[in-house]
Amino acid sequence: MHCELLIGGHFVGGPCDQSVGKSQHYAPYNGKLVGTAAEAGWPECNAALDSAIEVFAGWRRQPAHVVQNLLESIARLVDERASELAELMSAEIGKPVTQAEAEVRRLSHTFRLAAQLPSQASPRIIDVSYDERSDGVVCTASRVPIGPVLAIVPYNWPLNLAAHKIAPALAAGNTVVVKAPTTGALSTLELGRIIHEAGCPPGVVNFLNTPAALAQKCALDERVKMVSFTGSPKVGWMLKEMLPRKRVSLELGGDATCVVAEDGDWQTAAQKLVAGAFAYAGQICISAQHILVHRSVYLEFKDRFLSLVEAIPTGDPLDRETVCGPLITDEAAENVMALIDDAEESGATILTGGHRVGRVVEPTVIENPTRSMRIGREEAFGPVVTLQPFETDDEAIAWVNASQFGIHTALWTADQNRWQRYFSELETGGLIVNDSPSLRFDAMPYGGVKNSGFGREGVWSTFLEMTEDKVQVLRL
């Protein structure tokens, strides 16, 4: 297959167009060519920015029902092409096909959730009656769009994380330039075709496949009013330093910890954390990376968890049984193996796994890590989880808060006082009680603290990030 750029309502860079470069995209599992994509140079990037700024004034004035109808139409087309999108994503980025299908279902949900936003964003009345000057005054505040948004999308969720930027931006009245991920460009560009075919006006959403240097040039351009970035901490914080006066939202890395208390359902926890740690080979920023189990149930949990891990189907992502497929690149696989080797050399024990065939790394469990080890201080972003006992809540909370990251923590307990304490004291963006830290609903605020970034996604939260309050004071 071949995917084109979408600029100003036109598809650019067809397979025979020699004026536009092409990138090749290979399956991470077997190295087969999946397809090619047009690759934007600066002229194409510049044209996309021009289109976004030119149509912004008209798009922001569209009635709510027009925006809602567009978002609903996109969701319907996604539903119609669900199998096609899932198979493409599975081949291109190695996401096991059943997990790819789940992403496509969430993609549809995200656009439908965003379709509700325009009707929820009516002006708010501000009570100013406390002030004697307010006689005869009506004060309201409305959320207004900020202008063109540059949406930089990661490879691991090339559809739904694109939607988490695009859908709220459209609902808010903003225009968008989407920078597709280098290793997931086909999937994201195909979403661009769906949005176009759903009736999106020309220039309102533009899709680029372009090198990082040109994406950075776009971010610095004054026509872009906000950068919404999901990706590595290194790149995200660099962008923020370069854009001190521009609105920037960062969704970066994580090393989620799961705490199984003595009164928690450790059997269910063991079952849930198999997928929570190893689905999509751990290439999810809220995958379980560390598991702390109360010493009173540690041995039972360990035996059960290891038996489940050793039974995880690995390999071909197009096989419907596969849970843990390949890592995205050779470099990614090498980095995961280096983390495992460092842990073993530093005194930790490899309980299972620790081997690699091509880009497929066996699901690996490392016992008794420390925060000084690489696995204890870096994001693995691979099929690796650590396991250790703990004795007190103070100890578990201290472990979590010692991390440089902070998106989600999971806690298994039946004690309401305990989960309220963890919620209060943990330095993370969210607490998941009695489920995996990888659990995320598309309507809820989502994001991290510390090196995990700032700002929140989730359709309403992103809507707020991409708008600002404008006040009207009317003296009758």
C-alpha cells in the first residue's frame, strides 16, 4: 500500500509523484515491506501550516451541530473499516491483532466522546453578586479556540493517541497539523484519509509524514499556537525548552508500579498483571514495570504469576493468540536486553525469560531490583517486570515516589482507608485500585507528573488544554 500526505484537502505525494520523497515501512516481526508513504519536505510542511492558519477563522465559527456531525461521521467510518485498520496497525507496528482491534474500538469512542463537547461548552455564568458594583451586571466566561495545533503522534498508539489530539481540537474550533510517527506513519495517514472522506473541510486537519528536524521547525513556527506531544521525555522536554512562551502539552514516559497489599486479591492481581505488563511487549507508557507484593502473600503470588508469564503466547502479531509480539526496532530490543543484563550483573535474579529471538524478547521477570539499577530508574518500554516483597505501606509509597516518573500506580486492597492514603500521598497522575495500571478510559483525565510530562489528555481535559477562557461582562 501507499499513503499520501493530506494538505489543504488535497492528497499529496502519490506513488508516481517524483517531486515528493517516499519512506518505506517494514513489519517489525518479519521485516516484510508493509507499504510506502509520501514524505514531506519543508514546502509541504509550510503548505500544511498555511492551510491550518487560513481556514481557522472560518472553522472556529462553525455551529456546534456541524462539528458534532463531522465527529460522528468519522466514528462511523472507523467502525466500517475497523478490521482493515487493525490489520494494518498489527503489520506495521507489531501490535498483536486483538489489541489492535481494541485500539480501533477506542478510536471510535474517542471521536464520539468529542462529539459531545461543543454542546457542553456553553458560556458559564460567573457569580459576582458578592461585590456591590455588580448590580445590573451579568458576567459570563466562554472557552474559545487558540488556533492551529501541531499534534505529534507516537508509534505505539498511532490511531487513538492521534484521535486524542485531533478530536478535541476540532470540537474546540481549532485546526490541526498532524505529524505522523516515523514507524507508524501508514496507520496515522490512513486515519487522515478517513477524516477527509467523512467530510472534513479542506485545511482543517492536515497530515504530514516528515523527519523530526522538520517537525521541530513546525513547532517553532509562529503559525502554530500549541504543540501536543506524546513520545520520549528527551524529545518532549527539549521541545518545551525551545518553546517557553508557547502552549505545550507533554505525555511522556512512565515506569508504573503495582502494589498488592496483604488484603488484596492477589490471584486476580496476578492474572491482570500478565496483560498489564506484557501486552504489546510492554510498549505502553503505563505498562506495569514494578510489582510489590506484601511479604505475607509474596510466595503464593510469585508462583502463580510466574506460571502465567511462562504461558504467554509470543511471536507473530497477526496470530490471534499472541499477547507479546516484537519490539518496534532492533535498537529497542537491544536496550531491553541491556536493562536485563544490567539487573543481573547488579545482583537481581532473572526468574524467567531474559532471552531474545530477533525483535521478540521473552516476557521477563526480575526479582529484587533496586532503584540504583537501570531497570529501577529507567523506563523499560519492553516485556520486563520486576517483582519484590514489601512489608509496610510506607515502604511501598516510598518506592513509588522515588521514581523520576509518575503517571499511574495500581493498588490491590480491600481497605478504603489504605487506598485513600495512597491516593493522597503518591506522586503520580492517577491511582488505579484493584486493576492494572494500564487501565485507561478515554473520557478520564490522563497524564503524568515529574519526568512524565504535564498537561492532561482525555477528551474534556484536552478540550480545556486547547482553549482559553474569554470573559464577557454585560451591564444591563
